[in-house]
Amino acid sequence: MIDADLLLKTKDNLVKEIGQAYLNYRKFLLEYNKIDFSLIQRYFFDLLKKTEAGQKIINTIKYVLVDEYQDTNFVQEQLLFKLSSYLFSSLA
């Protein structure tokens, strides 16, 4: 969930190359109408965070069950927190 444009602004050449490689990879995916699992997760997180539709989804969640929590990555954890945010706010 790091902004690749921020990586391009650093003075560290390796970090710049990583940022550029990631941007090239995303451009490739879009050009060929493809998507990978991590990008699906990121798009869904952005949908939940920034849109009216995302708020409607969050407001309809009644239960969140997570199996194998220790295997979640950062994006998945943020999705969990976002999806359960309505549940936690309604308890307060």
C-alpha cells in the first residue's frame, strides 16, 4: 500500500527502481486487462475508503470472520479493520 510515486521521489536509486518497476508492472496489467490478487485487495480497500458504495458495503456487514489471522498481510488487515469499523462504532 506504499504510493509508488513517493518511491520515485527518494534519493535512493534502488528504491526508485523498485517504484518504477511497480509502476511498469501495474501499467502492463492495465494494458492487458489483467489484475493480480494484491491489486484486487487494494482496489477493494480504496472502494471502501473513498466511495459512497464503500460506505454502503460497510454499513451492511453484520459479521466478520477471519480464519488464519496470523497469515493476513497488511492490506488484508486494513480491509478487516475497515469492514468491521461499523460494527465497532455501533458498540460505542
